[in-house]
Amino acid sequence: MMLKPSISQILKEGESCYSLVIAIAKRAREISEEAEENHEIIVEKPVQLAVEDFASGKYEIVESDKIGQPED
């Protein structure tokens, strides 16, 4: 099964696919943990919900090109 929307529809200029995958995985874990804490049953898969969150703009990828580098 292919998740909709595609990666190219979610990524903005200069964002990497790797960052998107990591961000979606983290968001999917958050969704699962929140549902478990609230004793809710999730009908859709957490990954699909996370993809939809990023596609709708509810969540954004924050990349830092200067991780580990001193600030000027």
C-alpha cells in the first residue's frame, strides 16, 4: 500500500527525505503513545496519521545545518 500524499508533495525546498522519514516516525510514535495513554483505539495506522499531519502543515520539519558547530 502506498501512502498518499507522496514525499515530493510534502517536502519543501531544501528539506531532505531522510529528515521527513525521521519526523514522520517520531510523530507516529507520539500518536501511538497518546492513544495508549488515553486508552483510545486508533482505526488508521499511526504512520498514515503522521503523514497527514505533515501534509496538512500541522507539523513541520525543523532541520539544522549547524548542529555541533559553534555560533558566530
